[in-house]
Amino acid sequence: MKIWMKYLIGITLGLVAAFILPLDSLQGSSILAFITEIVIRIGRYTLIPLLFFSGIMAVYRLNDAKLIGKTVLWTVTVIVISSLLLTILGFIAIVVVKLPRIPIITEKVSQATTLDIQGMVRSMIPFSSIDSLSEGSFLLPAFIFAMIVGAGCCMEHSNLKPILSLTDSLSELFFNVSTLFTDLLSVGIIAIMCNWTIQFRDIIKSGVFTPLIIMLTVIFIVVAGGIYPLLIRLLCRGGKPYKVLSACIVPFITAFFSGDTNLTLPINMRLGKEKLGIRQRTNGFAYPLFSIFARGGSALVVIISFVVIWRSYSTLNIEFFDMLWISGTAFLLSFLLGGMPVGGTFIALTVLCTMYGRGMETGYLLLKPAAAIIGSFAALFDAATAMFGTYIVANNTKTIEKHRA
């Protein structure tokens, strides 16, 4: 059975379970949350070794093929342009469409959330290189370590053939193990879907956030079904955009219902290789970078959410230059969310409200009940960006196997 069919069956069973099982009680919710957490842990279980060994071989092979500079340039360019594109799209959408106001609520404010940029920089280069492999959420330290080791292998590899052979074998091993775990996740997605449905059902019942959900859904259809395929037509000679879109089914399911960008990464890497024929040298290099930095979906959702909050508090229009500041800040914040694979979108919204001030410091509380849902949409946009973006990089560096392209 094809993997997308397994996942579709899984989300169907999860949807049914949410309506027929008594999970609304405190005990039922606690058990379901525990099972969901275990499933996500299983999904991430082999991610670090897969990223590490694949990253080493990616750098070595890209350098050996004299493609390292071109791949870096294309990857960085696509990440920046995709994030900027989604930011502009969020700006245009919320200016053109005025969503209904959200009723003002009174809630006690907890301690303000901040982004510890200095701490993030420190964590990128820990005191021990081994520590970089122990962080399960922030993937950048492990990726940097892999790049350093890969660069070391490029300097004098004549005496390193046994190590390169072992590393290549370990990369293949953990890819196979990751494939096994992504198959198991098709069963675990039942719990994830069940948990998500219960949260979503309560939000839909209130009706308060339905216009926002509809708007984000329409924008996603336009992006994934129109804009990204068009970019592949323009940027990729012989590109097959709807083949890429068909490969996105499982990543879309995983990203949207888990809201976890790290959980989606091994699935992207698997389907990028199996369905799109993206070679290991690009697969192990571009996908992790997209997962860490290409968070334009968060920028789009944050911009729309912030303006909804503003319009709920005030009948005045936001000045054009204020909108530029909001959009630019959301764009920059999106690059700092790599250490927050879950919940980063709402944290970015919190930080934006705090930075903007003018009585908006606690405005994020209006969207707190829908925090998981807006995080789901952000992860959905980012999953599409990673899949389409990596395909563009692979196509333009000619690292797609011909018999699959």
C-alpha cells in the first residue's frame, strides 16, 4: 500500500475516533495527549542521526561534484524569496480582505514571551560538539557540526575512504530506519488526528475564528496549487510541478495535523528521494535548511493574525508604513523560529505585539484559543515551501535522477 493511502486511512480513523470515543473528559484528554506526545517522539526519534550523517555525505559529495557553491546560492535564494513572497502575500490578503472582529476577552497576562537570540547563537556552537547532537528541537547545531565534519572530509579524503564508506553506510542505514518510522507514523497519525480534531471542533463551534480559517485555507490553495507550480514552470527546465504536489500529500497531512516542522522533515527527505528522485547530496543539504529557516508560512500567518487583532481593538485603519513595519518584522522573525518546531508562530505573534506596543502588548491573547490552528497553517505553508523549494534547488543543480525526473 502506498504511503499516502496509509496516512489518509490514519487520519480518517482518527477523525472517526474523535467523534465516537469518550475523550472529552479530563482523563480521556490526558491519555490522548500522552499518546500523541509519544507518537511525535517516535517520529523524531531518528531525525538527528539521519540529519547528521546525511549532512556529512551531502557536503562531501557536493564539494566533490563542484556544486557546493551553486547549491548554497540556490538554497539561500529560494529560502529568502519564498519567505518574502509569503510575507507580501499575507500583506496583500489582509489589506484587501477585512475579516470580522474578534470579541475582546479578559484574561490574566502571564510573563511576556521573548526570543533569546543570544541563547540561540550560543546553542549553535556549544562547548562540546557532542552536545550539538543532543538537542532534539533545534536542528541547526547538529547540521553545523555535520557541515564541519563534511568539510573536513573534503580536505584530504584519500586517507579517509574507510570513514567515508562507514559514514555513507550509516547515512543509508538511518534513512532506512527513518523510512520504517515514517511508516509507523501512519498508525500514530490516528492519535494526532484525533487530538487535533477535538481542538478544532471546539474552535469551529465558537464560530469566532472561522473566517480566519477560511482565509488561510484559500491562500494555501492559491500558493500550493498555483503560485508554487508556476514558479517551478518558470525556474525549472522540464519541471513537473504537479508531480511535486502529489509528493506533498503526506508532508501536508503530517505538518497540518501535528503543527511540527521537525516531524515533517524525515518524511520530506524520504519522499524527495523516492518520488522526486532528488539525490542524497541535495536531499541531505537543502531539506534541513528549509526546515530550519524557510518559515515564511509563519510570517504570513503572523501578519494576518496581527491585523485581525488590531481591527478587533480599533476601528482605525493601520497606516501604510505601520503595515510595512509589521510585515518586515514578521519576515525577520520567521528566520529565528528554527528552535521552535511547534508553537513558534504564536510566539512570533506574541513578540510582534510586544514590540509594536501602543496598547497591543497583550493583543495576542485574542488568538490564544486558536494558537494550535494558526500553527498548523504555518507548518502547512512551510511544508509546501520545503518540498517545492528543494525540488527547485535540485533541478537547477542537476541533482535529480533522470529516470525519476
